[in-house]
Amino acid sequence: MHAVRGTDAVPVVFALLGGPRIVVPVDAVKPKRRTRLQRVVNIERDPRCVLLVEHYEEDWERLWWVRIHATARESPVTGDAVDALRARYPRYGAPESIVTTLVLVPTAVTGWAATGP
């Protein structure tokens, strides 16, 4: 039985890996108050999580969102994770910029778009 906890909404950056897997970095680029982030502690206690991705434009016919329910685990930094993150976020190009990662494995995906594909 998982411990009951409330919603802990935290904005994150991410990249897609094969598998399907999603990688979320814990980085040394942005300043932090502590080295052990609460999101990592939460995942250790209860691996369930949700990633919400949204796209906004002034033209509301182009709005969309995707909600990904997943299980997550902390994972050492791997070459494929670094490559995927650096491709989306050039600031991760500096050596040692990523301290650890959270790897999410989707369990359910829902979404909405204002217009069809």
C-alpha cells in the first residue's frame, strides 16, 4: 500500500527516450536550496506520478494537452538520457550539469486537442 500524499505539482523539463520512457533531469544548472530535491524523496516513497504537457498559442484552434500517468524511479545519468536532454536543452551541454535523473514509464495517457491532427 502506498502512503497517501497530496498533489506535489512541480514544473520540470523532460525528454523522450526509447522504450517508451521519459527522462526528467535533476540538474546543477539552476540554483537549489538543497541537493536532495523533494520530488526525488516523493518518488522513493511512492513511484506514481503524472506529467502534464500543454501547448498554448494565441490561435485557440491549436491548443492541446497530454496527461501521462507513470511510475518513476531515480536513475544514474546515462548517455542516452544526456543526449536526449542536451538535444532539447543546450544548457545541459556542460559536463556534470545533470546530477541524476528520474525515469518515468507511462502507465496511461490521455489528452485533448482543439482540432484534429
